[in-house]
Amino acid sequence: MKNMTIIGIAFGLAVALSAAAGGLSGFIVALLLGALGGLIGAQVEGRIDLRALWDSLTSGRGGKG
């Protein structure tokens, strides 16, 4: 199986480069989209479980009775 994390990071950076207008804002967009691509690639590859991470972050915060 291909390394989906690396492919995800590369895809995120490619999208970031096409969206970046330059300067600091372009750099920040590139970092965010690269990280997002890495997370999606790691999820597809099975290295991380984003649903379990989301559930652990949102559970037990009160306000639900």
C-alpha cells in the first residue's frame, strides 16, 4: 500500500500553492492545508482515528444534561 500520509501532505501542499496569494497569509494557508492533507492521509491509511479523537474532545464538556 502506498504511503497515504505523504500523498495527503503533498496534495494539501499542492492545493495550498494554487490558493496562496503570497506573503504571510499564503504561508499560513499552505501550512494549514498541508496539515489537513496529512490528517486525511493518516486517517485513510489507518494511522489515526479522527472520529475517536473528535469524540474524546467533545465528550464530557457539560451542558448536555
